[in-house]
Amino acid sequence: MTPLETVEAMYAAFQRGDIPFILDQLAPEVFWRQPASVPWGGDSNGPAQVGAFFSTLNQVVETTGFDVEDNIEAQNQVISYGYYAARNRATGKSSRARFVFRWQFQNGKVVRYEAVLDSAPIVAANQP
């Protein structure tokens, strides 16, 4: 698969809850970054820590929307942008945040992922 095809397949896996498929696309030395401002944010290293990220994400929110507007492939990377929507499990509040994701590949595997989010709506939904 090309990097673009891999990213699209991972998005489809996320929407159906197939986290093992996503983890299988990661290199052993993958670096994964989410903004520290969101409840599931921070840096993860390696597939096991990325798996823990997905567990935390699911504990904090129920994903209610994941809309990718476009993917741009350039050599060994893919840039995606769109909107992520969720309902906070503790507060019941909903949020919708703009995102930009950068995926970097090496030997067909994701070696680096970085998310840039408009975290204000997510942080507000996390407040009682």
C-alpha cells in the first residue's frame, strides 16, 4: 500500500473500532504526538504506548464524528485535515474540533504521527 492508502485504511479502521489494524501499521519505534492540552494528549513511543493512547481516548470520549476533508500525499508523508467530534463521557458535553494530522512513513510503516487540534472545544467539553 502507498502511504495514502495506508492512512485511508487506518481511518476506516478507526471508524469501525479496529485499533489492532492501526497498531499493525506502526513501526516499532513510532513516535505519536497529541496536544498536551487535551485529556488524552501527550507523546507516545512504540505501538504499546499508542495502544494505551487509544484506550485513554475511548475512556474519556465517545467519538461521534470523524470527517476527513482531504489527504495530501508527498513522498513519505501524508497530511490530513478535517473535523473530529466527540461526547465527553464524564460531562456528557459534545465538542467538534478542527484537526491537521501529519503522518510520516519509512519502509511502509508509520514512524511519526503528529496531531494539531483546535483543542479549545475539547477542553471546554471536559469541564464540569
